[in-house]
Amino acid sequence: MLAGSIPWDLEARTLASLFKWREEALARGHRPAPREIAGRRNELCQRSIQEWSHRLERPSAGRRTVEAIRPVLTQWLAKQHGSLSYRLTQMLSGHGCFGGYLCRIAGREPSAVCHHCDGCADEDAQHTLEDCPAWDEDRARLRAVVGDDLSLPAVVRQMADSETSWTAVQAFAESVMLRKEAAEREREDTTDLPIRRRRTGRRRRAYALHLLPPQ
């Protein structure tokens, strides 16, 4: 969904239906023009998007992200601007350098507290995006572009509608997540806790590739 890619089974069904439609037209002695084919494909794609949206009414995972994108799914898939980065994906998915994720999912932290403020015992991506005072300056720049509502549905809607908004959200994610990752590496270097020890060998090198700042 984040990548804007229709599920493969629905895409395959679209292609099969389009092929069958063309074969039936040729059997009747009619050769569809390119514009007619494009129109038929668009109609079939819209049906696939509707079915996909119906499937997403009860997501089995990633509920926060699904509930934010589903209302603007058609616009999200059709947009011609913006591309996902590693850090922007963390912010949108909630899978990344956040206390709750590092504690419960990754097993890299003993608790889910936010290491950047004193008021959050269970840090998630929304706390980073909307509340954590450590990122107030970055958040002020973001609000100047997308507005005061930083709930994920509102942010996603702005991103789908505007390249300027997409760029602002991505800039926030890159700036904030880069510093959060640096703080996590520092905790790895200065701790005696086994779960916080830095990754070694091939896993460390693969992980480090994701931490390189954008060129």
C-alpha cells in the first residue's frame, strides 16, 4: 500500500480480463484502438482498487497505516510525485526507531519509553510526529506546510494531494529519524545490556546501509 502497488492477484486478474476482452473483440472482427484499450484497462483497474479497498476494511496488520491511506487510496495510487525513503517509511509504518517497536517487535530495548523526552512511556511513530518536544523545531517547519493537524490520515491526505507537502513530510522524517538512529547507535555503544549490543558481521553491515544519510 505504501509503495502504491496493487496486489499481484488483482493485477493478474486485470490483465487476464483485458486479454479476454481483446480476444472476444477480435473474434467479432473488431480490433480495439489503443485509446479504447486504455479506457478498458482503466475501468478494470478501478474495479481492482475498489476490491482492494474492500479487503482493507479489516486489516490484519498495519492498522494505523491502512486506516490513514484507505480513504485516499485512489489518489495515493494515482499521484505522480514523491517516492518513499527508508526513514519516511519508518514514520508512515511505525516500524522503526521508536521505543514501542524496538521493545516489543525488534527486541532491542528493555522498555518502550521515549529516550528524547520525559513524558512518554510508550513511544510510537505518532508521538514522534505529533508530540515529542525534542522535535519541535522540525515540527514547526512541517506545520507551516501541511497545517496544524498532524494525525496520520491528515498528513497522508496532504501528501497525496501535494508534492510540496510530500517533500515537507519527507524532510521531517529524514531529519528526525537520522538523529533518532544516531541516538540508538550511541546507546548500543555505551550499554552493558545484551539486547542493546550493536549488530555484528553481515547483519550489522546490512543494517548500516539503511542508516546512510541521503545523497
